[in-house]
Amino acid sequence: MGLQLQSADFEHEDGFTYRIRREALDQDFTIHVKHDGDWVDCGLDQAVKDLNFAEFKRLGLLIKTIMDADRWVA
């Protein structure tokens, strides 16, 4: 699909729907999860601040999976 600001919704095997997005092409990605119809930030920045490497790795791999499924070029 090429450079884009937001991915398609991605239904993960964990039963949740995720998406990645950014405000501009030169900004970092944010990952969101859908809860009760609303998109909620998954806390990637907080995982980095808290040095929660397991959560950072999980969200990073999820971002890569979504990008691969949506054919992003980053």
C-alpha cells in the first residue's frame, strides 16, 4: 500500500482489533486497540518510559505484523 498515516483494522489472534497510525509521515507510529467501539492508545510510549521491555517488544512485534499485513513501506 505504500506510505500512509493509518493502517487498516487488524484482528489479532488475541481477539482484539488493532491499528497503527501517525499524524504525519515524519512522525512515529502509535498503536491503538479497539475497546467498546473506541480506539485506545496501547501505551507504547509508557512502556518505553517504564523500561517495560516485554511490553515494548510485544507492541513492536504487533506493529511489524500489522505493517506486513497492510504492506506498509516505512
